[in-house]
Amino acid sequence: MPTALRPRILLVQNDAASGPGRLIDWIADAGADSSLVAAHAGEPVPTDTAGYDAVVLLGGGLLPDEDERAPWLADERALTTRAVEDGTPLLGICLGGQLLAHTMGGTVRGNHGEPERGVTAISVRPEAANDVLLQGLPASVPAIESHRDAITSLPPDAVWLASSDRCPYQAFRCGSRAWGVQFHPEVSAERIRTWDPQGLREQGFDPQDVVAQADLHDGELARLWGGFVRRFLDLTRAPATI
């Protein structure tokens, strides 16, 4: 892995509507550089971590093994495996978290349970007390959700870190340096204002309330999850212990 003064962070985008959001500014503020691969637009996904200090897998309306719809997912799974094996810090968000779970031996189901959209209460489990990214958070924290697919079982030996009322597997860790989250730390209220109101209604949500709650919590969300991402980025300057 590189040892430059400015770490290089690989971000893999799986959907045009699921960009990096706040991550770009947070990465820059941490003194690191972003390298965004638009996989959904045909840009090739690296299959190993050479040249990168950390990997972030973004969301998208896919299942982690839908290779016919998204042929790049096979390479993304290979990248995930490589990062876990060599100790490169990895953060999987929404689809990215599901992809980590699937690749490491967990299960993911489409259209499973009830959808979650907008600000949602996340319960931090006792196992998170010693987790590098989640330690110190209150027992309940708000986060932005936008999913219908869900992880239904975690990989063997994964550490279960957080849950919500509708979706038990909100955060987990594989090994010491790979995390998956179902929620979206990168999403701001500004992006939520672009969500399709009719789609929200069809899933049982009031669009005005979804936006109002996002506006109300936006500063808190930026503080909580900006700190979470900063702690993740700090790992690029710490040696792997695997």
C-alpha cells in the first residue's frame, strides 16, 4: 500500500444517484485524496488495492451478485476480498455493506422486510464499545436510510455493531479493518430534497416529513458521521494488524 503523505482513497460508485456526497469534502479535510471510479458508467473497477490506502464502496439499487445487470460487481467483490485479506481499510455503504457481507459469507435478500427512508434511529450495540469507528457514540443515533434490500445473516466471525427497528444489521465489522453499514453517512439533507416524492409515498412515507426531519438533523448527522469517517480515514496512517 502507498505511504505518501496524502493517502489515496478509492471510492467505487455503483449508481448515478448514489454519489460520494459529503465524503469528498471529509476526505479532503483529512488531508487525503479521492479517486472516484464511476463503475455504473463503465469505468473499470480495480481488483486489488495496489496504489490505494483505503476503499469505500458506495450504494446503488442492486443486489451484490446481480452481475447480469451490473457486470462490474464481480471485480468489486474481488476488490473487497483483497482489501480484507491485505488489511486495507474498507467501508461499504448500503449496497457496499451488503457486498461486504455477501463476499465474506453472509446473505442478502432483495425486497426484504420494510423499507427505510430518511432519518432513522440506529441502536448502537454493546459490541461497538471497543470498535475503532463507533466507540463513544450514544446508544441511539440518527442516520439516513434509503433501502429495501437487506442483509439477512452476517458472515461467520463478523462483529455485529448496530441495528434499527426495521433492519437488524445496520453495521458490522469483518476482521479489524473492514466495515459495512446499511445507512448512508455521506447523505445530506440537500440530497434528500431531490428524492422522488411519489416513490416515498408508495413506500408509506410522507415526503414533506422526510425532508423536514433531514433538515432538522442535518447538522447532527454531519457531526456524527463526519467523525465516523474521519476515524476510518485515520486508519490509513496506522499499520494493519492482521
